[in-house]
Amino acid sequence: MNKVLIKLQREEELARFLEAHGFAVEELSNDVFRAQREEELPVFLKVDNQQIYFEVDLGNINELLSQELLLSMLALNTEILPVSIGLDTSNPEDHRLVLVESRETCDLNDEELLAVFDALELAVDRVTELLSPAINA
């Protein structure tokens, strides 16, 4: 007998969906969440009617900043797509290295959402490899 596959589609609230997939979810403020899976770095989500913005804070980078490192991070951006490396310069004395991504909320499916978290995790590993020589120097 041939295998017949049935595609199921249902809707689930974001925090409940993430919790069902092993994330600890905390609402920090109206439409801002902190989601963390096991020992991974926390992912901060800002949700509005049309987008979910994802951010992973990798820490202060003031001591490590150099033109060579910035160029290496820009080059790494092409390898870690769909995630991007960025600098949060909202506090001039505390430049934060961040990983960012966003998704439209319309027609967002479970596999796409979970893939963002997987991509962020892989990007954290790649950035850690890039930064290791500068940190250990």
C-alpha cells in the first residue's frame, strides 16, 4: 500500500507553542518575550501585528572592536543567513554584539519559526569561533 500523508494545519499562541517545544518563555513587557531552550543563549522576541523580531545578545564588544574584527563579522554575515550580526549602539558606552532576525507573522508556520531558533544557535557557534582568538589574546 502506498503511504498517504495528511498535512495538518492548526493555530497556536506563540508562547504556548514555544513551551510545547522545550522553551522556557517569559513575558518581559507588553509584546516582548524571552525564550530559552536548554543551555542556549536566550532569544528576545519583540512581537507586533506584522513582525516578530528576534535578538540574541552576545555581550559587550567595546574591548574587542577593531577594523579587522568588524570586517570579519561583516564577511560572516554572508555565511550565517538568514541571521545577521549587528551592533546595538543604543548605549554609546556599552556596544553590544547581537544576532538579529525577523519574520512576518502572517502565514508563519511551525517549521519556519523553529528554524529561526536553529539558525540563531548555529550563528552563535560561528560567531564564537570568530571571536575566540580575540577573546583569548
